[in-house]
Amino acid sequence: MIRENFRILLFDLHEGKGEIVELAGREEVVGGSGLAAMLYSRYGDAKKRWDDDGQPLIFTIGPLTGYFPLMSKTVCAFRSSYHNEYTESHGGGRLALALQFCNLDGLVIIGKAVRLSCLYVSLRRIELKDVEFMRGMDVDKAGKTLRRMYPGGSGHRSILRIGPSGEICSSMACINVDTYRHFGRMGGGASMGAKNLKGIVVCGEGELNVPAEIQKTYLKTFEEVYKKVTSTDMMKKYHDLGTAVNLQSLNDIESLPWRNLQQTSDPAITSVTGAAFADETLLRNGACAGCPVGCVHIGYIREKAKSENRYHYHQVAYDYEPIFSAGTMLGITHAFGVLRVLDVIEKVSLDAMSAGVALAWATEATERGLVSEKETLIPLAFGDVEGYQQAAMHLGRGTNEFYRLLGQGTLKAAAVYGGEEFGCVLGQEMAGYATGELFFAAQTLGFRHSHLDTGAYSYDQKNSEKDVNTAVDFLMGDEPGRAYLTSMVSCLFARSIYTDEQLAECLKSIGYSKLAESIGEAGEHIRILRWKVRADTGFSPENFSIPKRFYSVKTWKGPVDATYLDSLKEEYGRRIVELIDTQDKAK
């Protein structure tokens, strides 16, 4: 049955106790992103630091989770260690369906465990277990250990864990979800680490029931959506080569970052394209629970075992962003080399984008004499796979003061050692789209500093005119729809399938008729609510600048226009503040 009210598990780590809370507000905030913002408003404290014991770590799903294909994401919301402001990260895997099958819309974790612990949640049992013996474990060993500790439930169980980077509260620490997915951006792993939480296991033991009177309508709607997903070309790209197909096309239009964004194109692309990865390294495709597409591409690396005369192999997931960050950004031009660096980044549980971009800055800083081997511990040079493997390990474990500082953010390290002008940071370490001015401005000020906050990277590739108002109108017009989709919580790859009309049909088919009638209004309300919550925790456009490196980029349109870029950032920031002020005045 559908849930008119939200059903939330509130768990206090210090007390070791949880309770089920039912909250109204479905019609206003829907679920996912909207629900997370509402929950932070209720349980968070805008006046206290990100690592205060009382700050909540929030996981939420949407009303269509489990009912329709690609409604497979979970929103993780928290006060970010990166900038001390409210933020979100989105992850796939099995977590969304596991929460749904626990009859939950959200999980809110407060307090701090006395010792390193793991939280287990199922329909019938909630348990906090001491796992101090797991301190320092990488996510590979942690995953194996947690599976042994909580046997059974395969396919219905989701396992979240952090590596050593989360334990030291690195702002680049991610949360690993079911091995191949992540809450990657903005330091969610640090929020778990600050709570002495090594892992979270959610085992969904329930089932979904569709009332008999609507089963026929529901099944018809489901089949329509499923056909679009599996029998048309709408999702074909994501299954075949995956997002890695973008490497060649972005290189062709001089929009692919190379060697710390000193270039945007290189002939060496031929060995690290999506086709090259598929031909040389691909083992299999995987998928998030509830998704028939299979966009998760899993490659392999083969290593000779130390002290043994035999080989073993590791499976490593890849897509566009990790290949850019651990490949072209570092000047690595062969597929297995990229996967070897990614394998280390995964084990210490760093956000791949942040780690790769940070190490690219450190490499250029080394070339310029701003840092030396005294700081980096090993020589850093573009293209050196073994060097980057060691550097990633140092970064994830915070081996010395340099790596601990770099783990708090590239620009924080640059403020001490110099080199701020070539730090490739747009709010957080950049995503891999050097498409031009609108993308640079949009990621700098975007809600979660993600390229998928907006369609700016696509706009840059289609528009050469420099009309500030038209471009910012596009950003502002695009945002409510995305906020609504992330409140569903849909995979954003499926945004061409889940139009407002299709969402309305899906919602009505399972009994959410009121939601189906207010998509536009709810999207706008959620957009404003999220910005208001973030503003309450300190957001201001003036907090974020664009480093000089981005002003020297050349794309298919020619060199970046500095005046246009600055005007876009100023106007986008003004419009966001206007939204927040409108909400304040309405109250």
C-alpha cells in the first residue's frame, strides 16, 4: 500500500536506540531531495558545525521506488565537511529497494557511537554492533567482513561502508554502496566517520502490495515505461559503452580535461575511449536494483600476488567520470593503468573525481616547485600509474600533513603551498566537462556542485551566443524539474523517459493522484526549500570563486570569455539569492 505519511526510522547512535516516526508533508516535499531537506530542517542544527554529534545523516527514497524501472536511487543528505553547508549526494545499488522493503521512506541517524560501530536495519530487527576491530579496513575487506557478520538476504540486503578516508574525516571520503556504487561527492564518508559509523546494513524483508482495484492500471503503466527503457534507443547508450562513450566526443570538441586542464584535447584519447575500455577490460555489466538497463560497467585488473607465483584479478567499476579523473586528468593513457589507480581510490573509499583532480593539482604543483617529494612522499609525474597508486593510498589514509590537508580540498592545500590559480575546483573538484562558461558557473554555484544539477554542459555544446539572461533563464527553468526527479528518486539518466506527463501517469497508477496533479508546484517548492535549508547553514555565492585556470580553457567555441563567465556567475548567484529571499519574505 502507498504511504500518505512518511515513515522514518530515527536512530540515535549514542543511545543505541531507534524509533519509527510518522511525518506529514508528502504533497509538499514528495520524498527524496524534498524529504531530506525537510528532515534536516527538523533534526539538524544550522548553528552547529558539520561534525557536531547532533547533526543528522539522512537517507531518503521516493514514492515510486520499487514500483517502476530506474526509480533506483537514494538521496544521502548531511552537513558537508567540505564547506560546512547542507548538501546532498545521490547513490544507487540496492539501498533504495532495501529501505522500501523495510517499509521506510527515510533513515535519520543522529548522535555518535561510543566506539566504531555498524548499524543493522531490517523489518524485524534494528541493531548497533561494535566493530572496533574493523578500524583501518579498506572497503573491500570491510564488505567481506560485513557479509560474514550478516549472512543471508542476498539481493535484498544493501551494505554501506567507509574506508580509512572516512575514519580520518577526509572531505573527499565517499560512502561505498554495494561495492560498485557510491555516495561520492561532498564528503558523506566523513559524516559517517565523525559518527564512528563504519558500516550500515539494510536488509529489506517485506514486499510491495498494489491494491487489487488499481493493479490493471498499474501493470499497463509499468509495461509502457518498461518498453521505453528496454525496447527503444532511449537508454541504449548507457547499456552498451556506458557514459564512457563521452570521452571521444568531448575530446573531439576540445572539452575533455587533460593533465590538470592544461589541455582539452589529446590524440592519445584512442587508448582510453569507451570502446577501448570495453574491448580490453570489460568483464560484465551490472545494474542497480530495480533497473533493467545495466549501465554499471565492470572491468578487471590482473595482479601478481606478492610472495606467490600466481596471479589474481580485481573487478573495478568504471564510467566517464572516473576515467576522466583517474585517467586523462592525470595523463594516464592506457585503460588498465586507469583501472589500477581507480582500484586504490576505491579501496580507501575516496570520491574518484575529487581524488583525481586533487592529485592532478599536486602533480602540477610539483612541476612548478611549490611542493616536493618531502610533501608527496613519492615522485609525482603525469602518466605515472605506480606513482598515482601510491599517492592515492597516502591521500586516503592521510599519511602526512600534506595529504591530510589535500584531503580537505585542493584549494585548502593550495592556500598553504601556493597554486590556487591552477586548482581545478568549481565548488568542489570539477566534473569532467570543460564545455565552457555556463558549465563552469553552474557547477561552481550548483546545489551539490554536480554536473547533473543542471543541463549546463549540454547547453554549452549547443549554444555559441553569449546572452547572460538567456543562459541563466535556462538554468533556473531547468532546476525545478530536476529537483522533482531527485525527489522521486529517479536515476537522472532516465530524465528523457520520466517527463512530467509520464510521472503523472505513474503516480496515479499506484494511488498518488494528488501528487500527480501538482508536479510543477511541488518541484518549485522543493527547489526553494533546498536552497533555503542550505542558506540557513551559510551558503552565499560569494563563498565560491572560479580559479584562473578555467579562464585559460579553449573549447570548440574558442577561448573562454572571462567577462561572460563572470557575468554568468554573478547573475546565477543573484537569482539563487532572490529565490531564498522570496521564501524568507513569504514566511
